[in-house]
Amino acid sequence: MKDFRNKVIVITGAASGMGRDLAVQLAKRGAKLAISDMNADGLAETERLVKDTGAQVHSQLLNVAEREAFLEYADTVAAHYGTVNAIFNNAGIAHHGEVEVTEFKDIERVMDVDYWGVVNGTKAFLPYIIASGDGHIVNTSSLFGILAEPGQAAYNSAKFAVRGFTEALNQEMIIAKHPVKVTCVHPGGIKTAIARNATTSGDHDQKSTAELFDKYLANTSSEKAAQIIIKAVEREHARVLVGADAKLLDVAVRLVGSKYQAVGARLTGWGLSKFSK
């Protein structure tokens, strides 16, 4: 998919952040958009921004964790436009807390949205994307789908699962000779609202955790992230690392292997002792 003009593209999690910037940038490139989110106000603003470009847009509230609703949504979008060329499974949430104190329901909630939301979107739209003859599936994993971080077990679990699911899917499309490319996205620290909207367990304060992320770790704008992702799709890359931090840490993990875990534990422990005072 080297040309987005008149291509029908579905984007979940489109009410803010990377989802919104992906929608606007793809609209400017001539795509027809189907956008969804659970945030009604944010989704309405994205719809307005897309319409301002002159692009066609179908907007609908959607909980990606609800499988039957997602299946119905796929049929609705396909009926509305007549075809579907691509889906960006971008919706995601976060939770910060050690395994020892995190409740089952918190882990399940993250898995339902971040992993099963990707599976639901892929399965719901795959028949239409194959039938389009020029398709692409873009699934958002994370830097935390490459390395694990203390306090992020729920998020790590979902994002590692997305990576495995997406890489397997890519190979299956190649074997079946389907006209579908597959890209797994690994963003590093992106300036979005995901940290501010995250839940926490144990002694972690949600506000201070979000402030720490925004101040020290979110180094790439969502607009720049969207540009990088779109370029990777144009070039049919199977994997895209978004941000200098993602690229640096990916290399580090490749070089040291499992030894990164001991280093990560020390650094995180030091950071918690320094910034929690």
C-alpha cells in the first residue's frame, strides 16, 4: 500500500494521540477513514479534524474488547464503503503495578483491550482486507513488547502477545500468498494521554507516575510517531521502532540478551528511590 488515495482505512483508538494523528495524516493523503474509540468527545474532535481535510469519515463508538460488537462494526464499515483495505489496531490502555499487588481484574482488563482488541480487529476485518486485493494490517505493540519493565507485567504481557500474534500472522499471509502486508509497531515513549489515563496498584500514585513518564520518558510527539508508522507501511516494513529510545533499547536487548533484566531492575530501583522522594 504505497498510495493511500481512496483506500479505506480503519483506525481504533482514534480519539487522541497516535490514533488521531494517524487519522488526520492519512486523510490528508486521500484515504477514506473509519475511526472508533470509547471517548465520544475526543472521537468527535478527530472526526471534525478529518472532515476539515475534505476526506470521507465514518465514526462510531466502539469498545475493542467486545468481540461481537467488533464483528458487527466490521460488517458496518464494509457495507458503508464497499471495501476495506487496512486496519490500524491502535487502541490501548496501561496499568502500573507489581504482580504481587496487582489484582487479576486489572491484568485481564489490559489484556482484553491491548491484546484481544488487536485479535478482534484483525479477525473481524481480515476477510475484507484480503478481498480488497491491496491490504495492510498494522498492530501496535510497544517497546515493552521487546523488553520487560518492573511494574508493567500486565502491559508487557499484552504487548509481547501482540508481537507474537502479528509476526505469526505476517508469515501466514506470505505462505498463503494473500495480498496483505502486516506491520508490528513498537513505539517508545510517545507524548500521548496513555500514562495519564493509566490505572495503578499498590503504593504507586497515578498522578506522579504519569508526570514522571511525561517529563522524562515521552520524547516523541504523537504526530512524529504517526509519520514514522505511515512511512513504514508505505515501505511494507514488517516491524517499525518508533523513537530513538525504542531503537537504542532494541539494540541493547539484542546485544546483552536476558542480562538486560538485571540492569533494568537496578535502574528502576534507583529511579523509584530517587523520584519517589
